[in-house]
Amino acid sequence: MKTLHHIYWWNLENLFDVENSPARPAWLQSRLRSELKGWTKSVLDKKLTNLADIIGRVNGGNGPDILGVCEVENKEVLDRLVHKIHGHVSRTYKVMHQDMGDGRGIDVAIIYDTQMYSDDGRQFSLEVMKRNATRDLFQIQLTTTAGNELVLVGNHWPARSAGKYESEPYRMMVGETLSYWVDRIHEIKEKESGNKHPAIVLMGDFNDNPYDRSLTEYMRSSGTLEKVKNSTSHIMFNMMYSFVGGDIGTYVYGNDIEVMDQFIVSRSMMVDYYKYPFQVDSVQIVYYPEMVKGDYNTPIRFSRPSRSDYNDKGYSDHLPIELVVEED
């Protein structure tokens, strides 16, 4: 009997703890003081309510099986979000999170349903240094109830705030590091269990489009299935090419509709379905009418009280994405 796994990714945009949180280190409190002005418990609660409403509606109202997120400050905030999600769906979620060295204190995390998966007690993260730390690459392994393993790697690559081309070398650096990491996953899985074709899902906000060099040349991903299928190296298949040039993206900058948030999967999840336990079923950008505005379907932000455009009816400046994987 086949099982469908509904995997989601969402950049939650500045999901910080409250203004004077005791869980925040002094250096970060000083750095964020003006940015978090007015970020009270009630404001945070409102943002969590908005996010949980959307998360609880996906997958036909059943919520995610797995949810990767970024731009979250700490586990305390994630636990509060999960509590809100539990108000919408009957799930038992576990948060996998690790504090990272990002200059704004924002992390990557993965949440999963413990009735469908178990983790091996290990999680891996790698800090990539430019002049200072980037957000870590964050990896966990989940085993399904059928005994098959999924390797998940969450990403939040360096931003374009300094300019797309000025900041591009940093994303190239992370991309090359991740490509090496994928090679190591293959080596370790083959050594540990003889599995030469592990099921690997890379998900994240890559701050580049699928066709940009950081992803094609340095991370070694492609939207051409034949290239992936015939490769003797570990080229990954980027699921998001079909959305490039469309009416809906995951992020909008000015008049440009971008596909910054992506799922990238290993070869075994796209070819020779009879040989491997997991095969991709579908991928989509998730949005409801109240999440977007205007001719470009711009995501509606939950703007902070410190901003002149404060809005507590939004969600994030990114839209979530969904990957459905079939397990035989």
C-alpha cells in the first residue's frame, strides 16, 4: 500500500521572540533593540495565530507531515507555534532545532509528526563562514513507519540585501559546500548500510532562483531530468523550474516574481520508481487569496510595529511550498 508524505517549507519572516525575552542573549538583545520595538506578547501571539491558521489548512486540513521553516529565533517560539497548530489538527509534532550563529539570531528548524516518523537522535548542522557566520545547513534523518529513511536538509542562504551580484559569491560558497555535503551523505549511507541511493530532500530559501549559478554550477542541481538520470555524479533535481516565469512565485521584489524557496531532491526520488522506496508525486506553491495582493501576487507581510507599514493581518514575505512524496 502506498503512503503519501506531505512535506512543506516556509520562510516565516522575522519570527522573533518578544521584545525583552529572557531567552535572548545580551549581544542579540542589543542588536535587535530598535527592530523589536513594540514586539509584545500579544503581537507575537497574533502572528503565530495567523501562521498556524495557514499551516493547519494545508494537506486538506490535515496539516503538514513534515514542515521546514526558517527565520525563527529560538525553540521557545517554535514550541508556541506548534501549540497553535495543534489547535487546528490532531497531530503530535516534534521540533528539531539548533541555535545558529546568524548575526540576527534567526535559525532553521524542521518539525515532524511523531506518529509517522522517528528520528535517530542525531541532527547535524554546518556553519559556513563568509566574513561572519551564515545560517547553518541543518540536517536530520527521519525513518517512516515502513522503515525507510528520508534525509532532510534545511537551508537559508545569504541574502541579497547587499545586491544580487555583490552577494552572489557567498551563495556560491554555500552551494559548493552543500554539494560536498550531499557527496558525503552518499558516502556515509553506503558505508553504514550499503545504500548507494539515499532519498535526500533539500529544502529552503536559497535567495537565488533555480537557474542561478549558485544552484546550477556550485550546488549541482538541474531541472533537466535526463541530465540527472544520466549523471555519474550526484546532480540533484530541482523541482521548482516549472514555476519560473509564472504568475506566482514564492517571493516578489519590485515587479520581479522570484522562486527563492525550493525543493531539490536526489536522483533516486525521480527515476526507476521500482527500485527505490520514495518517488516524487507533486510539488506546488501554496497560497490562499488572503495571503497575496496585487498583479504580482505579492505575499502579504506581517510587518513589525517598529515599521511605518505595521500590519498584523499578514503572514510572511514568502509563500510556502509543498512537496508530496509517494512511498511504496
